[in-house]
Amino acid sequence: MSITLSILDQSPVGEGEQGEQAVRNTVRLAEAAEKLGYHRFWVSEHHNSSQLAGSAPEALIGYLLAKTSTLKIGSGGVMLQHYSPYKVAEIFHVLASLAPNRVDLGVGKAPGGLNLSTQALQEDFKPGHTDFSQKLLDLKAYLDSDEQTENLKATPIPSVVPQMFLLGGSAESAELAAKLGISFVFAYFINGEEAALKEARDAFDKHNLEGANNKFLLALTVAVAEDEEKALSYIKHKESVKISFSDGRKLNVGSVEDAKELVKDANKADYYIKIQKAGYIAGTKVTVSKNMIELSRVYDIDEFIVLSPIVDIEEKISSFRLLKEALDTEHNFNKKNNDEVSV
């Protein structure tokens, strides 16, 4: 199986850097990714963070489209609970009109921040108007010209509508994407429990619409270096924290401290905090390619969305170069062997 490589970048802020340098590094990484032959380049949405500068993917996407020419650019993702689906559709229709067939719309369910930023983003919302499944359904309708009403259209209507993805780390999210005919990205870098990945893969396959052109992608953290020890030194976070609320909401955060901040005003009986493994692969080109090919084989994955834990931009670009070389070498080796067998 041929493996497609794509990138998710969160615009991490390095020690002693300002946020503006972090977003400039993201631009530089996108330009390097295009030269290296990566397929997609996505940017994330995090709010009120001193460590991650990417707060407005829709703005950054427009700039990245102008700085590249062939790379697919998208969100990984827009945190839909905060926004009007209609406005999101308009924004991405504008982007897709400017860069046909190059715009992806990845949508996430998480808040992308803690309580203060969520309250600020939702201060004008009416109670009961944040049902995620309905918002996702509405967004899909606004993006589909055949489903838009005669009187309400998300203009301009591009010749090629943005490709839509749902990001999540559970079987429930995978099922929702499948039922709507949307591609699904399993956030293995957040939930690295293989049992959860298997459940999500099975749920997606079971509920996927017949003839649908959507697919199941895997997002994971990858660090590649010339030696194993150096690659492993880049992996700072080997766990994530999941909060399950009694009303059915589930959120993933990066630390126990973040979890405590989110639930500080809640009754202890209303939530449950679970520490879970984060999914990553680190090592030399040989080690990383071997492990990614095995994941691809076991879970029928033909595209990986790769997140790098490396902050230094030079070292990050080097890691992505080594990763691309590793998978390209493996692909060419397998192709040669298959050709020889067929002869």
C-alpha cells in the first residue's frame, strides 16, 4: 500500500520567542513541506495559549495558500462549537474560490482552550445553540450546493468545494463522520490507545455510506533523527488527559493541570478524569518507517497527518525531510519488488 504523508502544525512558541515568530515558522514549514512533496498542510486552533500561537486557522490558511502553489492547505481544525456554520462555510468558500481544489476544512469538537477563552468566544450564544452534531450537519449542507436553499446560500459558490474532515479520538466521532459521508481523522497523537483506534476504525467501516468517497486518516506525533536517542528526546508528552462529563461531553486536554482548570467549578460527581497514552513514533528512518507501515497495514491507513513535537524550525524541517525520505525509500523498494514479481 502506498502511504500519503501530510502535516499538521500547531505553531509552537519556542523558548524566548514571541507568537509572531511561531506563525512565521509555520509559513516556512509549509513552504518546505511543498518542496519535500507532502500532500496536505493543516494548521490548528488554540486559544489564550502562551505555547501555541495558531488561534485563527482561517486567517493563516489564506496566507499559506498565497505562499504555496500546489500543497493542499486546511484547518486541523476549526472548533465549530464556537461559530456559526454558515459563516464558516462562507469563509472557506472564499478561500476555495481563490485557490480551487487546494482547500481542506477540518472540523474539531474540542474548545481549543480553557474556560476563559471559551466564555469569550461564546459570549453571544443563546443557551441550547451549541449542539455539535447539528452544527456539523448544517455546515455540510452549506458546503454542498445541492443542499442549499434557494434563498440562503453560502456565497461565493466555488467551482470545487472544500474537502471536509471531522477530527476526533473516539468511535462515536468516527461513526458520526461515516454517517454524514465525511472523512474522519483519528487523533492518535491525543488518544494513543490502540483499542480506541480499533473501535473507531471498526465504527467508521460499519457505518460508512455505500459508495462514499470519504476515508479514514490517522494523525500522530512523529520525530525522526539520525539516531534513536535524539529522536526520543523530542517526545516531551507521552500522555494526554480525557475528561468525561455526566452529560455526555468528552474533552481531551494536554495535562492534568488543564483538566483541573476546566472542571474547577463542576461538582466532582459530574466528571471523570482519565490519563491516556498519546500516540507517537520516534526513531531513525528505519524505525519510523517500519512502525508507520505496520500501523498502515493493521488499520488500513493510506494517509497519515503528522504532527511534529520539535519546536526548533531547522530541526523540525530536518525531521520531516527524513520522514519523507524514509517512506519514499520504502515505497520505491516495495514497488521494485512487486514489479520484479509481476515480471
